[in-house]
Amino acid sequence: MKKSNKHMLRWQIAIQEYRGKITIINKEVNIHNNADGLSRKELANTPNNPGYVSLEAEPQIPIEGINIIDVGTEFFKEVREAYKKTIIAIS
């Protein structure tokens, strides 16, 4: 194999137990175009999967996001009033 990718590596691991018992022949896509779906099959979301994401995990929310969400309309009202006073003072 010239260059490995994650799909090919998964296939190599999956068929290791059959080494010496089977022959694998690569066919070009334009000759055998209905087999591509096998290499694109999604892995199950289980702890055995290296890309496993626990659905029970709490989402990580940055503190900055909480501060921005908690800013109420009163804060913006105070900013507008202070801005108006600054414009009047400069004029």
C-alpha cells in the first residue's frame, strides 16, 4: 500500500484474522462502483470506537459564554445612557 488512510487501516485490522486464507483483489471504481459503500460505513458510537463520544457527557460551556448570556437588557440600557451623556459632554 502506497499511502495509508484511516479507512484502509480499519479494513486491515478487521481482516487480519483471515490472513493467508483469503485473497483480496482491488478493483478500480469505474469497474466495480457498487462496493464503495463498504468503506464509508459509519462506526457504531461504542466505547470500542476510538472516536467514541459519550452521550451522557455534560457539554463544556466556556465561562465567557455564560457571562455573555447572563447580560440582561438593563446592562445595555445603562451603556446607552452613558453613551448619550458622553456625547452631550463632548458637544
